[in-house]
Amino acid sequence: MLRRLLIRSYPFSIRTSVSYSTTASEKVPVCLPGPVRVGSVVRDRYKLLDRIGSGGSSIVWLVWDQQQSRYVSLKMKPKGRPAPPCQCPGEATFLRLVPNIDGQMHPGHIILPQLFDDFTLEADDTTGVIRGYECIVTNVLGQSVQTLRRENRISLPWDTMKQVVFSVLLGLDYLHGVKGVLHGDLKLDNILLGLPDNPDRAIERFLASLDSSQDTSGPITIARPNMDMLDIRLTDLDLAHLSQNDKHHSFRIQPRALRAPEVILGTTWGLPADIWNLGCLTYEMATSRYLYLQGPGPSDDLDQLSRMVKFLGDFPPGLIAASSPISLKYFEPDGRFKHSIERVPFEALVVFTLTQAEDRPTGLNLSTEELALFIDFLRETMCLEADKRGTALELLNHPWLDDMGKRYISKVEEE
């Protein structure tokens, strides 16, 4: 049913070829005298009100757009970072809507932030540390799913977790299928909540709560989000890459705990790396555990690879053959692991973690069928051979997400 609705909304069998080019707004720098602080006005238009996020070297500001009389979000990334070896363009390019109506009809485009403006900011910083910023202006969003999980004392409700997975898959199918773009950095900090129907009220309540005598920077939080109908947004395309450049993709991407095997082994990677990433993230949301790391502390490639072998079995010889020479530190040419390790069936691990472990999620009472479908979904995302993983569209139609698909269809038909 969901497949029919999506195909009616957008011809998924026809994948759009998008040409990415640099716009004039990216080429014309704007000068900002002095350091960036609350109260600064950027481009004679955007007044900085408060810091609402950060990640890597970027800072996200809540700003007032004096030209459009509205609140917007301004992300500022210091200039001068090394370009990726593949020379893929930047985040603003990937956020632009594709220039055809079919692409704009794809339901996944609303999962991404809405791009309003982008420009280069030259900062007159006498320290010489930061010589300017690359800036993008988007709609304002709320707290991350990571924050929401902490508020719920680690575990998200099961249906809430499924909503997040479904929404992220919608966004990924738009990125993968329409734009030909790999996200490259899926994590709970990059999955945010949209603001409620009256966003200005939520923003003004947030501003009124600020204490000028303290550093109160942080996300705009939705006090009591409707957990049955979350508005999920997939953000931060700083590490996004074009799939058409896949021959040049063999460097490290993704959060360590969620890194695909082909990325670890230094072979070329593409869109399926996002699918592995999402599978690991789904397991993390369901169990509050990392699947391929022993714990939150530092880890190394050997630790991650050994756990993959432990739960998923030997690596395909083709993957080892295509990998960098470093893979032979860990594997025989036929894919056998060089280190002795106890094997644990993947299905047994998931069942134990969700139903028997001492730190299992509380109040979770899954039917045998639901548990089996969940395991099958994870299996579809975590094939060691990248080309055997499900696509985003295939996973949207997986039986485990049937209830989310029906809920989505009802919402669309009501609108």
C-alpha cells in the first residue's frame, strides 16, 4: 500500500540526475567586522539571538531575519577546512530542492531542513584564527532525538523509535534516489524534531527563559512533544557525498560506533553505507547499546571487526579482496578472521538484549511476530556485502514498518 502511494506521489522508478553547481551567493563574500557574538547583525539582515547548537567546528545560531520578519537558523562553519578527496560540493548545495516538480513532490524532501539562504562571511578577526565562515540559513528546529532519549531516561518508546526510523528512511530515499547523495553522518544528534504548528510561540518561550547572566546556549526544546506523531527532520549534511563519485570514496566517514565494514576496511563505499549506519542506529535506539562497540569508551578497528564477525559471521572474500592492504591484518584472503572469537547468532543476541538482559528496556512486551520482524529488518540493513542491503525504499516497505506506513498514508489522505 505504501509503495503504491509513494509511486503515485513520485515516480520512484525514474531517478533524477541532478547537476550541482556553485551559485552566485556562495561566491560573493560578505564582511563581518569583529568577532561573532549575540547581537551581531550578519549581512545587514540576520541578528544573532542565541546559540542553539554546535557540532564539529560549526555553530548554529537562532537569528531574527530582519528582512523577512521571521526566526531562522544560521549555521556557521569556519572556512579553510580541507576539501574531501572526492571534491564533492558543500551542504548548501545538497539542501537545495531539485529543479523539477517530480523531485519536489517526493515526501522525503520535507524531512530535510528548508534552505533559505547561503553565503560566505569574511570575518575581520584580528586573532587570525578564524578568517571567515561558510553560512547556511534554514528553518528553526527543535531538540535532537538524542536529547529526547535522555529525557525519556535512555529508552525511547518502541513506536516512537519506529517513527524515527520510518521518517529517516523517507529522507534517505529522497537523498539517495532523487539527489544521488549519501548522508554519511547518521546519528541521533543529527535527527531533530520539527517545531509545533505555532513555532514562533515555542521560540519566544525559549528566548524568555534565557538567563543573560549565564551561558544558556542549547536547543529549543519542545516541552511535551506528541510522541504518537513526531515531526522528524534529518539534518547536518556536512559529510554528505555524491554517489556518482563513488570511485573516489574510500576515506573515513560516519560515527565510529555506526561505521560500515567497507568504510573501516578502506574499500570504496556508496549509498549502502547509510543503510548500515541506520541499522546500527535502530539497534541503538531499541536497546540503548552500541552493537559493534564494547562500550562508550575508545575502540579500534579490531574491536569493531571482531564483533561484526562474532554476530554476523565471516566476511565475504570479495570484500577482503577489494579492501586496502590493512584488511589482511585481520582477515585471511578467503574472509576468515585471523583471531579466535566466540560466535553468537545475531538473532539470539537481539532476543537476549531485548527480553532477558538485566539492563533490557523496561515495559517492553513485544510479540513473537514483532520481534521476528524487527530482527529481519536489522538483517536487511546489516549485510556485510553492501550491495545486498535493502535500499531505503525497500526498507520503507518492510513488514516491520507496516503500521508506520499505514499511519503515514492516513495523515497524507487527511491533508
